[in-house]
Amino acid sequence: MTELTAAQIEKLLMFRGYGNPSGKFWFVGMEEGGSSNIEDLLIRTERFADLEDLAESHSNFPSHNMRDLIQTWRRMSAIVGHLNGETAWKHPEFARDYQQFHLGRPSSQTYLTDIFPMPKYGINDWPYQHIFGTQKQYREKIFPERANLLAEAYSSANPKPEFVISYGKTFWEYHRKVFDFVDFEPALDGNIEWGRVDNTVFILTNFFSSRTGVTLSFVDRLCEFALSKSPNEP
């Protein structure tokens, strides 16, 4: 970790995510998942652009396989499939194929980004103390710039996304600040909040995991709700 230069740290902080910011679907997470070891961080600083192709960029990590069912990516694939009317959206093979060939790709319908960019394995994991101090100090320091970056990405999107789905309930405060032009209100028994601006439906939901209640049955309810609020749907 101490081998990272100031320029390399800045590059990590300015990472914008994966895929197509002018796509139909935005997924805004809490923080970039992944390894914080120096070898993997150097791969990101040396081989990643600020906006990446999910499958191509992750091919730089030898252990990675885009056909492995990653819980967050599987939920994203299911949501996109359901909202697009795909009858097989629940099936594992649909998710494997979508992850491998479509999710977070430059010509796809999807844009994947996060509030906080430094990769780590879990919400309570904090391997960057010697760079940023505490995790609280890190978040307070970089959030304003990250919020501006995401707001600019939304402002520049042409066309605007039809659905912006922010996930991770403990980070809803940050998501609301990024999208401070949206009037959110609770729905689905308080499991989500939603709002609409022009033709875009914004949704705040739990982290994409069965453990947090985001099962495939919940995905079904979420998508039916989102479709009912979208002016783009018949």
C-alpha cells in the first residue's frame, strides 16, 4: 500500500465505473468491491481507464471468471432482464450470460458505479488507514468530489437513464445527496424509496443480497413497482 504514489491514489479516487452512462439502467452502489492488495491496486492504476468495460477490465485479474454468479451482478442481471421483459430473468444461466456479455459493457444498456471508489471486500473492512486516516475521515474528505462526479455523469447522460437503482440502505443518505433533485418517498413496506424526474425512475433499495431480503421474489416486486411508475412503459 505504501508504494502507491499520490497520482496513483488520485486515479483510484477518480474511477467512474463500468459500462455506458447513457444506458437505460444505472446501478449506484456503496463502494467498489475487490482486493486492496498492492498488486491488484497497481493493476487498476496501470491498466484501468477512468470508465471501464466490466468484463475486459476484470480479465486483468487471473482468478476472475465472469461466469461466476456474483450476488450483486446476478441481481443486476435479473433486474435488467425483468424490466426488459425477458422471461428467463430468474434463471442462473441468464445471469451468467448477461454478466459475461452485457453487464457494464460500453455498448450495453447498463452503467455500474459506486459512491466510494477505493476497492475493498466488505463494508467494515478498512485497509487504507495509513492513506486516509479513519474510514469516516475518508468518506468526509472525498464525498463532495464523488457526488459532483456522479451528478455530472447524470447531467451529461444523453439520453438519460430510465431507471437509476441505488443499493445499500446504510448509504441512502449519500445517495439522496447525490440525487438531491429527487423527492424520494417510501414504498414496498419501507423496503425502498422512490422518486421520478421527467422520464427517470429513481429507486433506493437494500444491498443486493438474499441476506438483506433482496431475493428473486423481491426483485420481482421491485421491478413490477418500477414499471408501474415509469412513463416509458405502456
